Amino acid sequence: MRKQERFKAFVEYFSTHQPDAKTELHYSNPYELLVAVVLSAQCTDKRINQVTPALFLKYPDAESLSLAHPEEVFGYIRSVSYPNNKAKHLVGMANKLVNDFGGIVPSDINDLQKMPGVGRKTANVIASVIHHAPAMAVDTHVFRVSNRLGLTTNAKTPLAVERQLVKFLPEETLAVAHHWLILHGRYICLARTPKCDICPISWFCKYYEQHIIKAKKTTKISN
């Protein structure tokens, strides 16, 4: 199957079955989503959703968070991955947000990346979810699933994956396609034990074709 055909099948399936896919992080405004996404690096959304209610109650906006000490923030996020660094990043991010952007989360990806703890992935998430920009955030799920499906070829870095997906996906699907790939990776296309036996899109998956079908054929021949 050609790459263009895989993309077409991918978009058609998820447009039909998950047209309104969205982030599983809980938030009520752009500031809260920015904080949640910064915290979510190398951590599960479930864990982040457990710690953010108390964090947002204590620091309901960028100004209140900018006045905090990292040690105080640490107490609220100690159960997430890398809490020391993330506490420092959150306070630094809040200061930058208040001093340079008037407390308003910017829409420009380059401006977003000027804040501590905000890399390209986080910037793309904010741009697409909050500002509905045609941006593709690449996390570990997006990286893995897009390669397995055959949507990307020889993409060794998140930026390479992003560029290939942006090139072939219809612009109007980019923001939601990010969530399609994440959710599929989170619940079906698992890192160590992908659930190929129940996967509804295995019929156009390159990984399934090269590994599962091939293994079945080898087993059948040996028997």
C-alpha cells in the first residue's frame, strides 16, 4: 500500500469513528492546559489529572504561580515525573507569561517556546487545542503509532515525524489527528504489546503486515 493510501484510510477511519477526539487532560482555560501539558512530559494524563485540581486551586492564574517558590509548587506535584525540574519550569513559565505576554497564553509557536519547560511538542499542543492552529504535536505515542502504521518513513526524530505528518495530512485534520494517534497509541497500539488482534485498522498497518502476518505465515509453513 502506498503512503498516500495509508493516510487516506487513516483519515477516513478516524473521521468516522472519532471525529471529536480531544485531550484527556482536564483544564478550564489556556493557562491550566499549559500547566497540565508541561507537567505531562514523560508522565500519564491520569496522574496529571490527579494533581492539578489542588495545584489550580492554590495557583488559579499565571500571576499567582509566578509569585510562588519552586519548593512550594513541588509539594503539589511531587508524585509526577521529575517534580523538581517541573516545579522550577512552572514558576519560570508563569513569570515569563506575566512579564512578556501579560498573562495571556500566546498563539505563536515560537513565542510559546520562549517559556521555560515549553518545548515544541507543548507549543504545538497549545497552538492546536487552544488556538485551533494546524499544528502537529509529536509525543511518544504519535511517534510510535505513525511509524508503525507506515504514515512516516525513516523518521528518526519527533521533528521528522511532525514534518511528514504535516506534509501528507489534510490541514484541517492536523489538530484532531494528533489526538487520534495519541489515543490509538494509549489504548490499542501499546509500546510493548500492541493489541493487534483487536485493532480496527490493522488492515492498512505496516507493522501488522511486516511482523504479525509474516510471523503467522512462518508458523504455518513450519507446521
